[in-house]
Amino acid sequence: MFEKLRIKEHMEVADSTGQHVGTVDEVVDERIKLTRSDSSDGAHHYIPFEQVEKIDDNRIYLKQGTPIPVGVGAV
């Protein structure tokens, strides 16, 4: 399990294969809020903490099979 306090603004979020998904805007409750600039629809999207596999350096890796919100990582 990771420590949510390690999640900081501007960290990269990647899927289980290392593919860029988004960038952390902030932590809201038990979710990671992604920046709008990484979204093709210009909206904020959220990833629940339970979908995080690990944090390595300045990158957050999601668990395999995590559903990626529509419009995220498509810019």
C-alpha cells in the first residue's frame, strides 16, 4: 500500500504499462484529481486511491485493468 501523502501536485499518472494517463492537479478526499490540460474534453477527471498500484519517483502507476475516464490522456 502506498502513502497518500506522497501524492503531490504535478506528479505524472500512468497506467500499468507506463503509458501517460494524466497529471495530478490535487488530492480530493480519497481521489486523485487530474488536470484539465490532459483531458480532451477540458474537464477534471478523478481516479480513486484504490486504483493506485504504486508510486515510483515522481510517477503514480495504476493497477492493471483500471478504467481510464473517457477523454483522459487523449490530448
